[in-house]
Amino acid sequence: MNKSKRNILIVISLLASLDALSKIKKFDVTSSRLFEYSFKEVCLSFKKEPLLITATDSYKLNCMGENIDTREFCSKKLKTISLPFLRAINKDQKVICQGGKTASLSLDCVGKYKGLCRNKLKSCQSLKEFYANELVLSFAGVSEKDHESLNCYYLDTEGLDQI
């Protein structure tokens, strides 16, 4: 499988795994780059013994009884190439780190997620932790074409200097 097909499959699986968090309609990233690391590599980077490793949720690992936040790991890795860290996902015994320069997120405010549209700023700030960790929220809005949708746009702080 070539690299671009693999990256597309990774992105699709990332979106599918995060659908439990919200009804994602669209998630676009500019200058997106994905990096994969084994659970063992992540545990070793925190100087934890990698004999028994389990994913406790979509962004935490348990390395021999020690809880590790993979977002911290990804943030450090992406800083070395000057790319803002967006999110980390634990999937198939790998940590997938995604970086990018901007991110736009649109989700349907239906069912149990209806309340997200009531306070668009707070909702977009909360979603930032899971989708655009090191970016700055630059726009939070609600559109009402077929039904309410929350729209969030995040920018790299370096991009703000150029505006």
C-alpha cells in the first residue's frame, strides 16, 4: 500500500474513532502531516517499562501501571519539526500524531450534541483539546441550513502574525 493511500486510511479511521465524541460533519486541516509511533516507543520515551501496555482511551496509555498522555508525547515530537500539534489517537497498538497549520471543524448539533450550538465559543474551545490542541481558536459560529451546525476554525499563532 503506498504512503498516500495509507494516510487516507489513517485519517478515515481517526474520524471514525472520534465520531463518538461528536457528530463530525467536516474536519479539514491544512499542511496536515501524520506520524505513527508504536506504543512501546511512546512508553520508552517517558522512561516507562513497555512490557505491558494498554490504551485506556483514545489518547492515554497505561505503561506497566503508569498513565501516559499521548498528547504530550505528540506535542514534543511535532515541536522538533516546528509543526503545531493537533491531536493524538491510539489505534491498533500505535499512536498517531497529527499536525497542521489550520483546522476547520463542523459538527451537527443534534440529539445529545444539541447543546453544543448554544454556547459556540465555549464548545469550540472544548473541542480544541481533541482536534486542534496547539492552534488558536479564530472563529466560532453556528449555521442553520438544514439543522444547526457548529463551525470552528483554528489557526497557527504564526499565521496570526502574517494577517
